[in-house]
Amino acid sequence: MKTTRHPRPTGYSVFLAPGLLLSLLFLVVPLVMTFYYSLTQWQGVGDPTWIGFDNYTRLFSDADFWASFRNIAFVIVGIAVVPTLLGLFLAALLFDYIGKKHGDGFVSLFRSGLYLPQVIPVAVTGLMWGWILAPEGAVNSALEKIGLNSLAQNWLGDPDLALWIVLAVLVWMQLGYPLVLFLSGLQRIDPELYEAASLDGATWWQRFTRITVPILRPEVYVVLVTTTIAGLKVFAQIFVLTGGGPGNATLVPAYFAYQNFFERADVGYGSAISSTMTLLVLIIAGTMLTRQARQDG
């Protein structure tokens, strides 16, 4: 009798299995459970009550959710767009001008200094900036000492200022990430391209826009995708700096979900917020990656 021999798992399957299992346990299962709870009314204890899409109907008519959604658009500018543009400009300036004039040591020191906020825990940087920007903090004290008392503000307590101050802090925290990636990408550009452009009379700005930016397009897409997703999920910075206040001035969806999960014990509504933002992240990431693939193809 002939027996059927099943192929043994390949080495790749063996090595991938633990990662796939962990992804299933800690990503897929919680995601499915969150979507299920978004269709229920539940306080975190007892049995959930099935209510269908009522949480989503409530969500899209909730002024607080739309306020958080509007704020997250500003956060994406502060954590993705501005750091990407500044990082690209600074990387090119360091690589093509300052590095040649002052040496690689100065570039490394500058890069390390800007990347430092990425290494320091968010709680530490948040507490530091909270102290600096407090009504009796370092900024107002410095203004008082130089005779500019009239400029002193409650920087994080003013609804008109709080979001802009948070955006400035986010730019400071995020700038080192694109800078390091762009400096790495610049290493693969043939120096002869810059030399030929210089011989043809091209200015630094022309070399930057005609050579650097087009060649670094893959790195730009990577930075924009990852930082946009990080911006949509931003939580810790808001939690430490402002707690979503004053009022709803700095409220973002992740913190809004946290409030409903843990402060109001409305797990079903918090799950609806989380599920909506997960879908938005997938749509934005898929759109940007698809566009990049088409351009590269």
C-alpha cells in the first residue's frame, strides 16, 4: 500500500511560526475582540449587551469625537509633515554643505543631539516640557528676568495656545527620526551627480530639489507612512502634557478612547472609537503604500 508523504515544514516556516503566533495572539485576536465590543454596551464587568451599530451612530454625532478628529489633523502636521520637510532640508544641508565644511564629527554631534528626544522616554520629555511651560516654569521665569512679563502665558492652559504648543513639542520630539533616515539615504547618492551639477552652475537649492529630493523619494514615503500612523495613534504626549485639555483643545482620538475605556467605564463606546481609528490607519497606510508601489513600478 502506497503511503502519501507530506512535505516537512521548511526552515522559513519554522522560524516564522513564533512570530505569526504572537501576531495572532496579540494583534488579530484583540482587534477582533475590540470590534465585537464596539457592537455592545459594556462597562467592563458582567455580560455585554448587544446593541449593533448604535455606538457608531452615537460616535459620528459626537462633537467631542469630531473635535478630537480635527485636532489629530493638526497633530499629523506636527508629527509627520513638518519633521519630514525639516528633516529632509537639514539632512541635505548637513551632508552637502556643513559636513564638507566642518567635518563628519560635527554632523554626528548634530545628528545625535536631534535624535536624543527619540531615545528619552515620552514620560520624561513630557514632564520636562510641562515644567518648562508651566505658569511658574522656565519660559515665564526667563521672560520675567529680561523684562518681558507681558509675554508670559499659561502656555498649556490657554485653549487658543495649547494645541500649537503641543505641536511645537511634537516637532522637537520627532525631528531626529527623519533626519537620521535621510542622512542614511544620502550615503547612496553618487557624489559625481553633485559634482556634475556644480560644474554646470547649479546652486545648492537646485541640487537639493533636482537631485536629493527625487532620489530620496523612497525614504520620504517610509517616513511619511510611519509618522502619519504614529500621529493617528498619538497618546502618551497628550496624556503627559495636557490630558486632552484645556476643555477639548488638545483632545485626540486615542485619548478620547482612553477616557471612555477607563474613566467613564464605557468599553463599548471606547471600542467603537478604537475600531474607527484602526480602519482609518489601514486606509491611509494602504493608500500611501499603493501609491508608492505604482510610482516605483
